[in-house]
Amino acid sequence: MHWQEPTKYEFSIPGRIVFGWGRRQEVGRWAARLGRRATIIYGTAQFAQQGLLDDLAEWLCHEGITTLRMELVEHEPLVADVDRLAEQLRQDRVGPGDFLLAVGGGSAIDLAKAVAAMAVQPGSASVQDYLEGVGRGLRLVEDPLPVLAMPTTAGTGAEATKNAVISSYDPPFKRSLRDDRLLPRVALVDPELSVSVPAAVTAASGMDAITQLIESYISRRAQPIPQALCLQGLQLAWSALPVAFREPTHQQARSRMAQAALLSGMALANSGLGLAHGVAAALGVHARVPHGLACAMLLPTALRVNAQVRQTELAELAHMLLHLPAGCSAEAAVQALIEAVEELCCRLGLPGRLSQLGVRPEQIPAIVHDSYGSSMQGNPRDVPEAELTGLLEALL
């Protein structure tokens, strides 16, 4: 396998990773290391209906930890959500001994990370003033409150990242609050929590993880440790995702997907991403396209765009995942990988055209303009706006 030459790099991961089927019952033990009062942020009403939130409160109570529940926020976090919940925490006089418990997909975890940071900053500035590329460039002064992250989907890997993705629709943007101190103190990954996730969410979030693993592996900022994690994550996810999609209660498939998503989060936090994620962010704010669906649709295009400059690496991935004959050329291997990704998306019932997701031709210029954030900076080669415009028009 091709490896990035180890020159100078840093590697950041959550303070503690607790992984395993059923280990959510240990939440009190790990939470007790963070504080004595937990503010719970959760991403779907289903958790309350199934009794999970009550179970969490009981497990925490056994360790002498009191709990507060924030209001339910089911959409991707907006600037207004962060500002409102941070103000609620300030009114609750948060301080030493307080921490946040995030239960849900990447949106809930990112919201918790952002609120944990903003609730303790001096003054009354909006989180927008701290976001990359859109605010006043403010830096976090005070250390964020600790966060314990419990993912319920296998996709974003937000439990292992040092940023929180925050959106706005007026003006439209999707940008990150980024700081090493946003890494969760504890990532408690219980694959069983993903069993009740709808099949469509399993498919989209799983393709998000696969996209992250591939883009981090070939990123212009790729590093040795993340590349090694990407290889394992791809081996796990490639075979497990179709099984988890067909058989929601399949323990091995769910565990492998949870592990792959966790590895993808660690990889992207240290190596960055690429074109698919850059465009996915713009699709989210301009056309309300769900993140995982956008990544799935754009991955084949991103592979074609980078096929020449990362031919060796992509051919190696193709041989690893598809078990191609030894005599297969690098060019043929990369083409086989692209076709296999398209076939996988089809098997998962994911749409193949932007128009199927509600994207209109007149939205393309704005989408292109806003695709050049931090993710695009990791793409292996520069993609001019004119080229990107043609690529997206071809996907309509």
C-alpha cells in the first residue's frame, strides 16, 4: 500500500474511547469523571419515546450525577440553535462540574460541542463570530465544557472530531467551529444504539463514513496514522454496510459500521477531506440536501476528478476492496472502484441525480461558489469553478 511519508504531523483523538455492544449502560461510570451535572442534548424524539433518556438519567443518578434535558433539535444545527441553547446554559449558571452528554447523530453531537464551547465564553458574541470564513475570526478564550458523545448513527464520526459544523440559511453558509478542545472527552460508542435507525439513514450515514475514509486517505493533507485507520475502516464498512441496511439487527454488521464511522472521524480530524464534502456542505444550505445523501452522490464524481493524481492510491483501494486480478492495470482498477461505488449506492436505494434531491439548475452557481471551504482545501488537486459547474450540471 502507498503510505504518506512520515515527516511532521500531529494526531488528535478523543480523551477516551469506550466501544462495544450494550456499553451505554456504563455511561454513569465514565460520566462521573467529567462532572456532577449533565446537560443532555439529543437528536430525535424517538430516544425519549423508547425510554433511552430515562435510562441515561437513571444510570447517571446512580453515580450521583444530576441531569438537565435541553429542547429537542432534530435538524442540522443552526447558528440560532447554538446561541439559544448556550444562553440557556448560562442562565443555568454552568461552571466547574458541568458537562454535556450528546446522544444522536452527527448533528446532535456537533450541536453539543458548539454549545459546550459557547456557554462559557466571555461576552455575548454569536457562535457565527467564531466560525471559519464567515464571522469575525474570534478564538475560544475559555476551555469548553467537557462533552461525552454517544453516537446513534454510523456515519459522521463526530464523536472523534475537533470541529462542530454549524449552518445558516439566511445568509446561507455551513462552516465549522474548530478547536482541538472540542474533541469529546469520552466517545462512548454502543453499536446497538443504531439498530432502530431507519434503513434510509443507515444507507446515507454509512456512505458518509465511506466517503470520509476515502477522501481522508487520498487528501493532500493525508498522514500515516489516519491512512492506516482508513484502510481498516474501508475493509469493515464495504462489506458491512449492505448487511446492516438489509438486516438492521445484525450485530456484527452494526458493530463494524460503528467502528468504521469512528475511524473515519479520527481520520478526517487529522487529514481533512475533499471535493465530495466541500460540495455537500453547499448543497445542504442552498438546497437542504441531507449531508449523507450529498456525499454518496458526489463520491463517484470526486473519484473521477482525482483519478489521475491519486491513481496509485485508488488502485490499491480497489484491489483491497474488490479483489481484482493481479494483472489489472491501475487505470482499470480505479474505474472498477468508481463503478463499484455507484453500484453500492444503487443497492442502498440512494438517488443518483441532484434533481431527485430537489436541486434546481439556477442554484448551481451559488452551490459552486460556496463549495470552497475547508473540506475542498484537502482535495488532491485544485478544481476551478468552471470545472465544478460542469460536474454539477452533469449530475442534474
